[in-house]
Amino acid sequence: MRAIQVKEYVKGPQDLTVSSLPNPTPSPDQYLIAVHATATNFFDLLQIRGKYQHQPPLPWISGSEFSGVVLSTPSSNPSPAFKKGDRVFGAAQGGYATHVCATETALRPVPKGWGFVDAAGLMVTAPTSYGALVTRAGVKKGDYVLIHAAAGGVGLAAVQVAKAFGATVIATAGSARKLEVAKGFGADHAIDYNKKGWEEEVKKLTPRGRGVDIVYDPVGMVNTSLKCTAWNGRILVIGFAAGDIEKVAMNRVLLKNVSLVGLHWGMYMREEPETVEEVWRGLFRLMDEGKFRGTVYSDRTFSGLESVGEALAMLGRRETWGKVVVSVPQIGQSKL
């Protein structure tokens, strides 16, 4: 197979190279999958530099999210959920390769009518946003939902989930292009959060200027968002893309009766596996109804493992929107 193997930590994605390696050998509980597309993530940038909280022993193959075709099923499972030839997407260490091994719990079927590129970017962002808004915050028709970094991978997923449940979505982003993208995915309003006084703009868009019912925050903007959160509002803490862990003004939380609600989606398979299945059932229902579509960055396309470094570099420079996905041609396929 061909893969991006990390033998030693690198300074950045520009130092990643593609190597020829033996195909991976699946363990008895794993599928072997031919990768047709692989998605980039911010944690890949940390992991290749040795800065992530989960570091495999060297050498290892980078990447995690992928989509592709099942080549073999687990030898220990006489009744596997997927059969040879099935189209699947999932997440497992080693996504930046032409072949990857994964357990059944790490895989889902490619949605009807979806291609490999769109499906490759689903495994992390879609359940994170659905789990936050639906499971944790109970989003419902009539809610006003403020979504920060709305043109990012989780942001565009959140916009679609909130709209599907009947909410009014106020999106924030840091450029005109990203605001345009957020509106293209269904946001009712779009505000540049670099603009001074954006919180007042948000309040003016809500009934009687009361503020929003739910804040979806993958950036680290809890303190400023409290200024435009309604009584009994819920603030979803999704991540800290800005780089700093906030110290929150708890008096504001008390005075507005606000709930701060965390989401660690990665822990659900261990702590609440039944909720994982419930979330995916909900997501597939939205996809079947045409209320949730792929969020792949389309201003530029990336093909071949050799383009992973540039895709990651653009992601790191925040020059992209949505999910940055690289198509992975198999032997005999054109890169075009």
C-alpha cells in the first residue's frame, strides 16, 4: 500500500512524505478497507508534531477519517454487519493510506446517494453537532441558536442540524466568504465576530432582544456569548479552537440562569454506547430526508496522498471551510 508514515515527529505538514509499505494485516476483530477518500483534522497537525494527547508509538501512519470499500471482514465474527464490497466510512488510526484496518464500531455505511468524498468527512463532525444540539441541548422548533465558527466542519453540521429541528440560526465567522458559506448551508443570519459589538447585533435578531436560547461554541467564546444569551439559555462547550481555555464569569451564568453544557463525543462509545446508536439513527434520518448534506470544502480539490500535506497546511492556516477531504485513487484509477 501507499501511506503517510511518521517515523519521527515533523515540524509541519510540509515535511510529510508518502511511502510504499506492506498492506496492513487486520486483527481478528477488524475489517480491511480500501480507502477512496480521507479527511483532514486539526488534531492531525498536532499528532504529526508530537503535541497531541494520544500519540501512537513510532512509526505510525497518520490520518483518521476515511471512506472506502470493504476488502475483508473480521475472522472472529461469523455475522459481520458489513460484507466484502460494501461502501463504508469511519475513523481509525492510519487514514492517510490506500488501505486501513478498523473495527465494526468505528464504521458506518455510506449514506444512500452519497459519494466517498462527502462520506469521508462525516464520522467526527456530524455526531458531534447532533449530539450537542439534540442530545445535550434539546434543540427544538422556535429556538434561536448562535453557532460560532459556523463555516467550519462542526459548524456547518450544526447549522444543518439546528435548521432541521426548526430553529432560527445565527451564524458567526471571520470572513465574508465563510459567512456566505454558512448562509449557503441554511443559516438565517450571518455576523462577523471580528466586528466590535457583534453581541448586540445578535440580540437585535432575537424576539424583544432577549438573546439566543442555545450557543454552540467550538472556539472558546463563552464569556462574550453570555452577553447575548437568553434567560435559561444553554451554552454548548464544544472545543477551544482559539487556543486558550477560558475563565468564565460565573456571576453572569448565575444571573441569567444559564446552563454550561460540555460535550466530549469521543467518550460516548465507552460511557453511553446506546446514545451513539441513537445519534447515528437521527443523522441517517436527516440524510434520508435531504436535511443534511456533505460539508466538504469545494473551493479547491485535493487528489492523491501527496496532496495531504498542502490540505493540512491550508487547514492550519484557516484558509478553508467545512471539511477538507482528499480523494485517494486506488491502483488503476486516475487522480482526476
